[in-house]
Amino acid sequence: MRRLMTACLASLVLYAALFGFILDRPLAYGFLRQQIDAKLARGVVSPKLVILAGSNGPYSHRCEVIEPLIGRACVNAGVAVGIGLDYLFARWRPLLHPGDVVYLPMEEAQYVRTRAATEVGPDAAIMFRHDWGTLATLSPARWGGALFSFDLRYALMSLVEKVLAMRGFHDPREAVTGGTNAWGDHVGHTMALAAGDRLMLASLTPWHATAPGVRDGYGTALLVEFMGWARAHRVQVIGGFPAGFRDAPMPDTTRAAIRAVYLANGAEFLELPNESLYPRTDFFDSPEHLAEPGQIAHSIAVGDALRAMLSRPAKLAAGQSQSNAR
């Protein structure tokens, strides 16, 4: 029995050493890590607006446009739905100061994302390999999730990606989907590049969360915790809806549930006259990704609405929402 236990412990130590210090995925996860770090590097100024969401953030919002409209620095901090909200909030809290504003036009999937999915998302592997400092600030359940977030596929892909990186592999993503500018916005996702997804978008049936799913979701619980921290540190939080198809909007009950998450927790809520809904032809490759012309138009509308909200001398009382239409 002692030999068996020793062998098990040795294998666990070897596993942790391999994935914690040696194996890495510089192309897939390195791309995400570099994006997150670049956005954080821009967030050292104050006062500022930080847009936090999944990929709806950078694809459908443009800080380059919003910044001059609101008269303060803007950072597009959105990355991808799969990145845990607790990880993003942990990375951004040290950079948020009194007077800063966080705008959260989060995707429906972020509210209902489960604890299990959050614990083993791509940020778990990133933290275990590169960011033990942030991992240490999260719950012990996250430590276990990070430790056991690796598998044989990760190991094999690590070897492949390391070889490709050493040989100067040219990442084709920018030529296919566009790149990222200094504000953290996704740019270059033109209508011409979107042409190949036209038929797919025309026939796509978007997924929508239910109101109970939003109300009881683990992502919602993480958001509520963050809003409590923000209130205590005089950081203003404003919720919003993600971009979506006009002909297949989320149910009214879901919209009401999302709005209530913010208003019930001392935050504000921004609603555009068009409810952030656009024709399918305005989108790039998914129901949350506006193509560049739509992104710019949407950002002007959001920027104008935020400017009106931020120009008021005092925050609206809880239970009220802001609408450009009113």
C-alpha cells in the first residue's frame, strides 16, 4: 500500500510539474493571455470606462469611437465567454478606482455559465501555467479545477504548438477575422470578410437563456459579488444588453431578468431605443458579433447614451434604468 501511495503521489507531482512549468499552448492559450495582458496594460489610467463582456465586447463595441464621445479613457476588456468572470474581475479589481465605470453588455451565456464550466475554463490552464498569483486569490475549488484542467490532448497540442512557434508560424486569424487595436477593440472584421458566413447567419437559430437561468446562474452570482465590491469602492457599474438579431430577440422575460440583476444590486442599466437589436445582415460570424460598420454605429449609440448617464450629477436611484428613448 505504501508503494502504491508513493507511486500515486509521484505521478501527481510529475503531472503538476509538467503542466505547471514545461508544457504550454503558446498559440491557442497564449493568444488569449496576450490579449488579456494588453487590455490590462491600457487600464492603468483613471478615470476610465472599462467594457467587460465576452467576445461581444470587442466585436460589437469600439472604445476608439466611445472614448471621445464620453471624454474619458476607454478600455475594451472583453475576451471570450469561456473566460471565467471571477478571473476577469480578479484581474481588473486592482486597476479600478473611485470614479471609474464598468459597462457590462454581457452575453446571455455568461449569466448561466455553471460553476463546473468556470472552474476548468481556459483561464484555469492559463493561471496554473502563468499566473499563480491570481489563482491564489480565488476559491480553493478553482485551485483544484486549475490543477486538473489538463488532459492528453492538451499535452499533444502543446508539443505541436511549441514546434510551430519555434518555426515562426504565422497566425492566420487576423487575415480571416480581423485584429485588435490599441483600445482592445476587434477591428478589420469587414463586410467583405463576413460574406462567407452570410448563409449560415441567415439560417441560424440563436440560443437564449431563460429568466430562471439568468436569475439563478453561477455567472450571475459572480456578477452580484463584483457589484458589491464596486459599490464599496465607488466604482460605477452599468449593465447593458449584448447585440442580437432583430428578428430573433431574447424573450422579454429574459431581458427583464438581466435588467433586474443590475437594478436590484445598486447598479444602473443602459437601454438603447433599438434594444441593441440589428438586422442579420449587420453581423459578422455570430449573433453577438456585429461586423465593423455595425460595430461603429452601435458604439456611437452606446457612447451617446453613456455620456448622458455620466453627465448627471448623481446616480439614478435603484429601480430605474436609463434609456436613450426616454
